[in-house]
Amino acid sequence: MICEICLKQQASDKHHKYSQTKLNKKLYKDFIHHEDNIVYLCNGCHLHKSIPKWTEIEFCIHFDIIPRTKSGRQKWPNFTQNSKNQ
Ligand SMILES: [Zn+2]
């Protein structure tokens, strides 16, 4: 696996775009380790380059899920009605 930022070095690190805090791992355990949430990086890029990051909202839009934190839901536009669980 090659680093996705420099495209040169071997990737040694896995970066989670939506960060894997304790809470996030608990709330989003089915999505947090999804390939789409992970960027493979070499150590140098992980430390020094600006790495893509997702907010909870961006993360939820990507996976088409409703935010699972209270604050996330408050920021969520009126998606609840046309969500998939109908
Ligand atoms: Zn790199």
C-alpha cells in the first residue's frame, strides 16, 4: 500500500478521516473502520501534511446515515423525514 498523499512512500499509518475517539467508536462502530473513512499514509505525511478530515456531518452524509450524537442531529438539515427507515 502506497501513501495516498505523496504517492511515493510505503504507507505505514492508517488515518481515520472522522477521528476514532472513544465516543465515535462506540456510536459508529459499524462505520468508523470502513475503508472510505481511512486514508493510508506514510509516517512523514501523517505528521506534516494537512490530511483530509471529516466532521460528523460530512461522515454521515457520506454514509447516508443520521447523526448519532445530539449535537450532530441539531446540525442535520431536515433529512429525518426522507431517511431510509420508512
Ligand atoms: Zn507520504
